[in-house]
Amino acid sequence: MPYKKTSILFIVSLFATILLSFFIYKELTLLHFINISFVISGTYIFLSLLTMTIKGGFFDAITYGFRRVFVSKGKALSKNEVHEMTPVSDLVDFDHSPMLYSGFLLMVLMVIALFIYYF
């Protein structure tokens, strides 16, 4: 059911864009919609890509190195303690695809509104 989550997140972010336009600018214009939807969709896309990078294991070697170098509670960690720690990629386990698809949909809507604004 990722389509249901994506559509709900897209509709909520669309309403949030409209409400933020009223709260920030005190009116709803096409330019204000474009500005706010760019920020919201960019945030969704950035967070989902960051989540994909973390889940892919890119930061596991970095955190493993930090665990080996730094001490914990004033004592050095043994090799077994370092290997028993859970990698960062296993700690992030939520589905990033609804946020990514919703961000892309909102970005497409923003680009359409941008073409309408300029032409």
C-alpha cells in the first residue's frame, strides 16, 4: 500500500502548502504556492535520499571507525564490543518511498505552476 501512503502524504503536503501561504504571506497567489511547494518538496526529497543513503550502509564504516577511535564512558571499547553494536543502516527501518514519491509529485506540480506563471 505505498500508493495510499503517498497519496495521503501528497494531499496533506498540498494543504500544508496552501495553509502556509495564508499564514506567511496572508494571501494565496501562484508565486507563493510555487515558493512554499519548492521548500516542502525539496525537504521531502532531501530527507528520503538521506534515508536511502543511510539504509544503503554508506555511513556504517564511518560509525565503525568512530566507535574504534573514541572511548565510551571513560573506558576503551574492546573489538567484540565494537562488533556487537548495531550498524546505523539497521537502525533506520522506515519506508522512504512515500516521502520520495510525494516530493516528486509536489515538485512536478510546482514546475507546472511555474510554467503557468511565466507563460
